[in-house]
Amino acid sequence: MHQFVLTWFGWVEHWHYYGVILLMAMESSIIPVPSEVVIPPAAFLATQPGSSMTVWGVVLAGTFGSWLGASLSYWISRWVGRVVVVKFGKYFMVSEKKLEMAEHWLHRYEAGGIFFARLLPVIRHLISIPAGIIRMGFGMFSVMTIIGSALWCSVLAYYGPKVITPEMMQSADTKQLIDAVKHQSHLIIAGILVLCILYFVVLKLTAKPSKTDATS
């Protein structure tokens, strides 16, 4: 992992926005690149003297990359179908159990599930697969993916320059970077969880009664 992180940092340093786009596209597909080691360091680099990047540029690049990777997973899954995904997913760390969890999430929360999934670990890089399998409307899928990804990238970019140090960048300590970002952003994460809970409650209260309830 340490060598991977060094390579990823090199992509961001030398390719700038293109490196952010590529890494976040990977993060949103079946390649589990932690967004915590992409956006915060990129935002830190954007604040350094002489940088050709800006923090908002990093957010836009991250959002576009997230949408690009998610869209690729969506269309591939839609094309090959569930049987193929289940058969070969294990080679890409997409187990049938994880897929079933993402499918259940999507069936229950629909478009809102796409938005909140972009803010939650594990589900974030899997949710595009069941969305493609059930042939969810690509327009709505894209809108929810972009909004959720933009919010998540903004949170990470905001805390990047505040918690990242030159020493962290030189050591490329994955655990230290992730712990530093999570420690400082716990209030934002708590707010996101509150929004999730409120959404789920409203969805539950406004749900249409089942046929069994209607006839009882």
C-alpha cells in the first residue's frame, strides 16, 4: 500500500487535475483507491506557492472523476448483467454478499440511495453496479452521483490543507493521512449521518402501504 500511495502522489504532483480525475475514477469503480489519500493531498498541493491547481479545481476534478468511474461501472454492469458480475466480481473484490447489500440499499432508497451511497464507505464504490443491473435511469443516476461526489470531495478538500503536513506528504503514511482527515471531519460526517437518518425516516413515513396493509 505504501508504494501505491507514493505512486498516486506522483500522479497528482505531475499530472495535476488529470491525476485527480484518474484516481477518483478508479476510486468510484471496482478499484478501491481511498479518496482520503487523493483529495486531501491534492488540495494541500493546490495551496502551495507556485501551484497550477486550485482547491475548487481539485473538487471539480474529483467530482468529474467520481462520475466517470461510476458511469463506467454502471454501463458495464448494465451490459453484462448480474450473472456475469457475480461470477467474475470476486476477482475484483466484489463479492456476491457485497453486491446483494448494495442491491438491497438501492431497491429500498432508490435515487436518494445513490446520493447517500457516495458519502458512505464500501457502498460508495459498489452502488453503480446494481444501478446498472436494474437499469436505473442514467440521467437520475448521474445527477445523484455528481451531487453526492461533489459534497464528499468538498469536505475532503476543505480539511486537506488544514490537516496535511509536508512531513505526511513525504512519508506517504496512508493510515496517518486517513486518521488525520477523519479526526478533523467528524462533525461533517456526523451531519451527513443525520441527513441520512432524516431521509430514511421521511421515506419510511411517506412509503405507500403494501397490499396486505391496505386490505387489513
